[in-house]
Amino acid sequence: MRQGLSIELATMLYALTYIPYVVLTRMMATTDDAQLGRPLTGLEILPGMLIVAAFLTVLFFFLSGWARDVQRVQIGGFALPFATRWTFWSGIFTALILVTVPLSYTFTNVSIPFMQLLMRGDVLIIAPLVDMVGGRRVRWWSWVALGLVAFAILVAFQAREEFGLPLMAVVTIILYTIGYFGRLFIMTRRAKSEDRAELRRYFSEEKIVAFPVTLLVLAAIAAAGGAQQSEELYWGFVHVWTSSQLPYVALCGAAVCLTGVLSALILLDHRENSYCVPLERSASILAGIAGSILLALAFGVKSPSMAEYVGAGILIVALVILSIAPRRAARREVEAKLAAEAVS
């Protein structure tokens, strides 16, 4: 990645930002709120967290100057920023991810590392398929990293004594996978290049659509009433602002904003998805493991299993390969080119 954070540094910052996001979300789902007398549900956490994330993301657009790269549409006498056809649909797919990621940390009878392995594993399977459909070459180190991450998922899955998942967890995984497939496909077609302006434009236009669509859908469900999910969302829109958990909700919103920016820097790198996706996926899984350890130490939550620790170790090996192999290959290509020029 040129003229900005290297993809490795972006990955490290992404993991460090993801840890408090994991810890705080799980903590809110297991700690009693003073107003309710019980922990918040995932649907009660979502609205306030996404409102804060949307506000901070818009603030980031203007403070960073990224807003200058967004296309404008003329409405009356105003030129308003909006998405192209492709970034609009990417925003729709991103809305699915915005809803499902925080929900995945709130299933108290399913470990965070296990949910992350399942959700991230689906995306890892998708990555080379999107590359091949888009005509991108998948390098050997990307295949090796994909294989290692798949093996880590298999180890954790086989060690699990009970394979049943709550219905909401299954729905969460399916919607998350659909969201990432659509987003990666559009990224590959329209935005994976070395042009930094293209990256800024794509990310900004995508989020202009994703946050409003997500909040409007959740608000419509909350307004519909008549179901427990509607009541939980209504509480999340209206009553969360006087909740004792509000500071944690706001911090999670800030983490959503930061991880969104860093994830875009990784996934929109010009290299193939089979390289970028394992970096981003491994970082989030390792952050989930680290977050689970912190929760176990501070709140007595169940620690990750030995299989999950083994899986984390395998992921570290994959990250090392992805960091070293491309650089060695690039160095050999430069040396070969210089040698050829010297001969000619």
C-alpha cells in the first residue's frame, strides 16, 4: 500500500482496535444494566452503537479530507455527496455486516472465538472464488495462508463438544457471509487498485449508504412493534441514552468507526483478495481470542479452549507467511529485472 499505512501496520492497528470492541460488547451482554436489571441484548446495543459510529465516520470524512473524493449529485441548488450504482450496492451489503458483527458477540452460550472462526472461515472460502471470477492471480502464499486458516477453523470445530447453534446465531452467520461476498465482489470489480483517491471515494460512498440503510431498517422494525425484537430495538433507539451502559455503547461505536476505516485499508489494497482477506480475518480472530482471555481474567467468563489457542497459533504462522513471502518475491523480481537489464 503506497503513500499511507502499510497493509501490515493497518492489520496490527485493526487487531488492537478490535480487542476493546469485542470485550465491551460481550461485557454489555453479560453485565446487568441499572435501568433494566439485566444485561442488554444485542438488539438493544445495536442502535446507539451504530448512531455513534455513523456520526464519527462522517466526522472522519471531513477531518481527513476524504469527503473531497466523493461524487456529488445536484438536488436543487445543493451538490450533495452520494454513491455511484456500485458503491450503493456495496453499502447495502456492508449494512448486513454492520448488523451481524456486534450481534455475534452477544450469544452467551456460544464462545466468541468459535463464532468468529465460523464467520471468518466462510469469508476465507469466498476470497479465492471472487479472485478467480475477477481474473486475478492467486499467489502460492495466499493459498498456503488460506489452507492454514481453514485448518485452524477445523481444529476448533472438531474440538467443540456441542455443534448446535441458536437459530439467531445461524441467521447471523448466513447474513454476514452474504454481506461479505457481495462487498468483496464489488470491491474487486471497482476499487482494488493502487489509486488512493479511489480507495477514499469507495469507502466514503459505501458508508454514506450503509449507515443510513442500517439505521432506517432497524428503526422500521422498532416502530412496527408487536414482537420482542421490536421492543428491544425501540429501547436501543430511545432509552439507551439514559442507560448506565451508554459510555460502553459509545466506545463500541468509536471502535466500529476505526475498524471500518482500517478494514477498508486492508481489503481495498491492490493485491488479490486471497492475500488481503486472510490478513484481515486472522487479525479479527486473534483479537477475539485476546478479548476472550481478558474477559476470563476480569469477569470470570469461560476461557478459550486449548483447540482455540492452537487455532490462534496457526493463524500467527499464516500472518508471518503473508508478511514475509510477498516481500521476498518482490525483491527477487527486482533483482531478476536488474540482472536482465545488465545483460541487455
